[in-house]
Amino acid sequence: MEQLDIALLIGRIWAAVVITAHGINHARTLDGTAQWFESKGFRQPRLNARLSAYMELAVGAGLAVGLLTSVAAAALAATMFVAFWTIHRFAGFFVFHRPDEGYEYVTTVAVLALLLVILGPGSISLDDSLGIADDLDGWVGVGIYAAGLLGAVGQLAAFWRKPASGEASS
């Protein structure tokens, strides 16, 4: 085990903690999450609330154990892109801008996800134990990441319209 493997484990675990916390929060208050999604311009807010919660929990689990790490990291980046596009880009860079925070947080998480798809999960992962880590990182990982972002664009095209000014609430 090398220093890079430990660093990748730390990055994966922290990303897993962050996205799992989001998933738990969304799952335990699905009605509230759906109302929030609706206030932000999402059609079929209940469906989006469920998908958001369950996807975040699955991504957290995948990152924590290093299973299909590039797919999990791409889904993490896709989630951050949807958050960026629908909420955070309007507030500017810094997270302390209110009522909605800026995009420094979601961009940082998406960059962490990009690092994971390029470098892979490290030797302390199920991907490595299964012998698939090298098949899913590097340029293949970047391709998976790009596919995740395309999926996010598809979700936005299908389900989101920017609310009229004053219509959206935090």
C-alpha cells in the first residue's frame, strides 16, 4: 500500500460521507425534498426527490467500498452539475452568498470526482480486489465521467425549467 492509495481512500471516504449525508437528508424528508425540488423548477418533483435520495445513497456506498468507483464518481459529478445548474450558478462563486449558496462547494466536489475517475480507487477498494480498477480509470474513467454529465444534461432537459423570477423560494 502506497501513500497514493491512502490518499485515494481518504478522498473516496470523504466524498461518500458527504453524498450519503445528502441522501439520508433527502430520503428522510421525501415530501419536503419534493416540495423543494418543485420550488426550484423541477417537474415530477416526487420522482426527482426519490431518484436523488436513492442515487446519493448508492453513490455513497459505491465510493465507500470502491465498487464501480468511476461510475459512482460520475454520478456524483452529475449530481453536482444539476445542483450547479439549477441553484448555485445564479449566486456566484462563494458559498456564503444567500439565499442560495454559490458554486464553490459543488465544483470542488465535482473536481474530487474527476480526480477519482482519472486516478482510480486505489488498492484499498473492491474494484482493485475484483481486478477491474485499471479497466475503469484514466481515459475510460474520463469517458464515464463525461457520460455522467450528459446524463445530468438529459435530466435537466427532461425535468427542469428555471422558475420565473420571484417564483422560486429557498
